[in-house]
Amino acid sequence: MTQNIYDNPDFFAAYARLPRSQDGLEGMPEWPALRALLPSLEDRRVLDLGCGYGWFCRWAREQGAAEIVGLDVSQRMLERAGEMTAPDRIVFRQADLETVELETRRWDLVYSALAFHYIARLDRLFAAVGAALGPGGDFVFSVEHPLYTAPSDPTWLAASDRKVWPLDRYLDEGPRSTDWLAKGVIKHHRTIGTYLGLLLDAGLSIVHVEEWGPTPAQIAAHPEWTVERDRPPFLLIAARR
């Protein structure tokens, strides 16, 4: 089963204070780039894997999606999503993405934001997504960049006048324990090549790959984000059936 860290009360309380929890999609600096990868959602069937508070599900409804289902392993997340969401065209369900069964040729868009680095059997999940997409269906997702999931020591090292993020066994894939909002959070490190290979194995065509970093305008508004130009925090990928 997926480590359900989001149902840990301390973790959930800390997560609730993050900008992306309080401000939704507008609190996600990578959202404009991720949104640009999405197809028209008018009259489309949309599945959100790891839906959290349901921000994307509500946005999809605003875009005219005909049917929206959000899946999450966390009961606390789903309760919050239900509190924030009118039920019209949106259904939230509890599901473990390690074992979830998806209906074949059911969805026009499968979307996920920052969930897959918690999944050990991503090969199984990507195969399920590939089978669940209808012809021409889109798969758009983000994950923590492997530069973030590879380090085990989050200490900055000085190198000349720049900062270097120390990588730890980048090519050794598998679970890594990290302290983020709580002790012992397990994230599964895999390389960019592995993400792309799993998509190809699932019978999908790769449409777009982006190692996201802040724009000059974003850095002007948030100078503390300058360091993200040295080590992009997110990997954005779009694929198609």
C-alpha cells in the first residue's frame, strides 16, 4: 500500500499551511506551464490521480468537463475536498494508486500533480493509465524532479559563487526516506529516462517533457526562487494514447 503520510495529523496540518494548499492552483508556481499542456476539457471525461483538496477537479468543471473523478489514498484529503466542492459532475473516491483498477478506454484525460514519486509500482500504474485512456486521450502529470528525489543530504555546499545541490547515487533508483513536513516520508527516486521508458512501455506517445524552473517574472516577484534555476524542482510530462 502507498505510504499514506497525508493522513498523519501533524503532516496534514503542516501541508495545510503551504501556499498550494491555501491558494490552490494559483499557489502552484508550475501551474501555468502545466496548464499549457492540457487539451480542451469541454465535454471530456477527466480522471485526477492523487486529487488532494480537489483544486484541479474544480478547475476542470469550470472548463466544461462532462465527468470528473478524483482519486486519493488519504481520507483527510478527500474529506477536505468534499467540504470545498459542490458535487455537480465531480466524484471523489478513496483509492490506493499502487493497486487501483481503472476502466478500459474510459477517460479522455488522466491528470496528476506531484503524486507519482510516492508510488513504488509506477510501471503497473502507467500500464493501467495507458489502458484506461480512450483513443487520442491525454496523460499529463508532474512529479518532483529527480534532482530532488536523489539527494539524501539537503545541505547546500559552496562552490565558487554558486550553490551546488549534492546528488546521492542518482542512478540507484528506489525508495528514499526524507524529512519533509514530517520525519520519514518515503519518496521513490527514479531517473527521467525511467519515467519516459515507463510511458513508452505503456503504449503511450511522449508529447512534451519539461524540467520546470521559474520564469524571470516569477523570480522578480520571488527572488528566493532564483536557486531553482540551478536545480529544477519539477518534471512536467505530457503523453498521448
